[in-house]
Amino acid sequence: LLVLLQAGALTGVIWEEWWTYDGISGPAFWGLINPEWSLCNKGHRQSPVDLEPDKLLFDPSLRNVRVNAHRVNGLLTNTGHGAVLALDNSTRRALNVTGGPLAYKYQLHEVHVRYGLVDAVGSEHLVDGRAFPAEIQIFGFNSDLYVNFSDATHKAQGLVALSVLLQVGDLSNPELRILTDQLDRVQFRGDSVPVTRISIHGLLPNTSSYMTYDGSATMPGCHETVTWIVFNKPIYITKQQLLSLRRLMQGTYKTPKAPLGNNFRAPQSLHNRPLRTNIDFRKDAETGKQCVSMRKVAFYKANEW
């Protein structure tokens, strides 16, 4: 590692291209290979986390999350680290998210897909210690306070991330199919393809229940400026769609390197941060009825090891 760091100082290595999800350029070393990424190793509000049901705190002040329903265009790109959909928000009708734990309006900016090379892993967030085969993360920036995504990344209350866990099923979410139908055109790093008229609202599960906490980006430099909202219900992805994702490669056509999958960071310590939810567990004791909880309601079943 020391040799690589010295070589980087001499040759001007672009660390944004060099980091990976494993080995000596993987998450354990992100904060060491670049001083600007020190939060990756030293931060106390890092993401992702394990969403343990017995640590959830019901917050009656939490509102429903609202996402504009109109369709947008975008550009799907294999970045070498993941499949990323950059949203076209150049029109007068920006795609926004409000409500939930948010005190400001956030303009949606891009969609990231995390997934595993096997079904037992893939999601960054865990539920009671168990992973899902994939996770969609929809990022937006605070457009009330900041001018763009890049500016907001480093600033307080700068970003929001909507997390949708994916479970294997026989019938896929239709908006997800719009993305996965294009994957054969972005097999290698740098490949891009336009995506037209996708509904980000339609990517969300049919539920108003969620968990939320203050965290960070899950890629270098791990800035602790993200309000995470994790929905308490999955959407579905087919085995064929997962196979299409697993065909994506980290490198270019001439040097494809390894498969792109397993592009997830391990869960980080909570460091006494609250995990808030709008799920009212108390209703069980007060009414005698079964409460809506991740422990008792089978909205989804996590992967068995």
C-alpha cells in the first residue's frame, strides 16, 4: 500500500478511478489512500448501517415522503463502480422529494444500483443482520440551500438518499425493467445509454412506512451530509434481471477486469445515532392489534444464509 501511495504522489493517480470495493483499494483503505477521504475511516456518522428492529424509535413527527410523479429522462452509465442513472433535471419541472424527516426541498439527481454476485449479498443496508440481493439508492441535493449536487455534497443537510431494497420475485417492478432492459448496452466502464420517460416515483415501493437516520455517502469521500430514508417494503427483481446486472464489468472492452457486482460497503457502527421510524410499535399494546413492525409483519423476507 505504501508503494502504491508513493507511486500515486509521483504520477498523479486519479483516486476517483482507482478505488474499488475489495483488496488494498477497498473500503478499509479509502480513508488512508487519500487524505480528503479521511471520514471513511474516522467518521462517526457513516453509512450504511444494520437496521435492527429493537433499535428503532417511533417518531410521531415524521411525515409521509413525497416524490414528484412526473417522468424524466436520464443517462445510464457504467462508471466502473456501479450502474448509475443521471437524471435530466434541466427542465422547469424539477423532480423533487419533500416531507418525511426533511425540512427542505431536495432535487433528485441520480440513481445508484448496488447488487451482489450471489443472492445472499448485495444490499448495503441490512435488516436485522440480513442482506438483500440488491438495493437502489436515489440521491438528491438540498435545492433550497445549495446550487447543485456537487456543492451540497460537502455541506450540512446537503443530500438525501432514498433506499429501496430489492427482493427476488417472478414479476419485476415495471420502472426497474426500463433500466435493466438497457444493461446489455453498458457492459463496460464508460458505456452510456439514454433512458427516456422513467418514473422515479414508480421505483418506490407501495408503502408509507420507512426508517431514517443521519449518515454519509457510501463511496469516497464518505461525507457525513446524507439523510437516509429506507423504505419498509421491497420492490421485486427477477433472476434474469440480476443475471444482466452480474454481466457488467469493472473495466473497458479491451481490459474488462472483474465483474462489477459486490459493489457494496459493509455496515458501519451507529455510534449512538438514533434510527427513527414512522412505524408506531405502540399500537400493539394499546389496541391489541398486530402492529406494523419489521419484526412481525412480513412485508419482505430477508435472504437466508
